[in-house]
Amino acid sequence: MNKRTVETNKDYWDEFYKSNFKHTPSQFCVCVLTEIDDQAVIVELGSGNGRDSLYFASQGHQTVALDLSTEAVNSCTEESIKRNVKHAHFIQADLTNQKEVSQAIGLARQKAAGQPIVFYSRFVMHSIDDEQEVLFLNTVADCLHSGERIYFEFRTKEDEKLDKHFGGHYRRYVDSEVFLKRLKDLNFVINYQHKGQGMAKYKEEDPVVIRVIAQKS
């Protein structure tokens, strides 16, 4: 991600997370918790307001959460202290920067001490452009070990014309077929995929999203 794009994205999300904080986990977070090992360490790539990372950690999972926004990272860290959530670790990082992501995942591997690591990325893909998606997926492919899984949820191109609760910021409506092909080309096996509405409803908005579980082969 070029420096200008990083700064533009960071400025927007820093301002956004000053006034947008949620305590309840997403539907996707709760769904993933029913799938994963009780001892799994979780790496969240793009943690935003921390609603999911804090919930994962509150359920006993060591959680390492990365986000571009310094404001979000600071707010989440403060919230984890306030709520006495001991297993959440928030790190400011550019998700398309392999060095920064690798360092954070290295911390997760230390905490895992041989236990499984699960990777999780919700509502990130549609917030970055196509070039950044390619960088992100290549970074993920380089960092995951064989057999490790990553869970995705994001808006697809079918959502473009539907009403949005939050407007005024960049969204890219992802071609899910292109996304899945890119994963396969990077030696991921698609264990699960489902696209539709009813999975990420928020107030009056019911977006079209896809959920993907991919495993590094």
C-alpha cells in the first residue's frame, strides 16, 4: 500500500473510531467461535473497533489484533483494561506490509506455544482496493503455515446498490469469484463459502456478504 493511501485510510478510520465503538460481537465472530478449538490463538487482521477481538479474548482465547488505525488500537487497548480482558493484544500495522504482519503473527506464535492459530478477517476486503487485496492475500499466504485456516467475511459486488447505514467512506464491492481464485492460486483450499443476506444485518441495512473458510495447503 503506498504511503499516501495508508495515510488517507488511517486518517479516515482514526476519526471514525473516535465515535464508533460497540461492545457486542458480530454474528460472524460468534459463528467462528463454534468452529474453532478451545485452545486456539486468534489473529484478527483488521480489528477495527475491537468488538470481535475483545469477545474472542473474553472467551479465553489469546488474541492478537492488527489494525491500521492508531485511534482504534489505543481505544481497544483502553477498553480491554477497563473490562479486565486479559488475553487481547492490539497492534497498529498496515495489513499489506509483510514485515509488520509477520512480526505480529510472530507474537501470536509465541503465545500459542504449539497450539493452533486461527486467522480472522471481517469487513476488511471491501475497505481496500484491488491492488491492496492482492498484497494482503500474498502477505497472508506467506505468513500462514500449512493446515492453518483463515475466516473471511466481506461485502460482494451484489451489495453495491443496496442502502448503507454508514456512508461517506471508501467501499469496494468485491467480485467473490476473483477473490476465491486468488486464494486457490496461492495454495489455499476453500473449505466453505456462502454468499447472501441475513448474515451481517445492522439496523435497517442487510448487506450481501460472503463468508469464506480457507485452509493453507
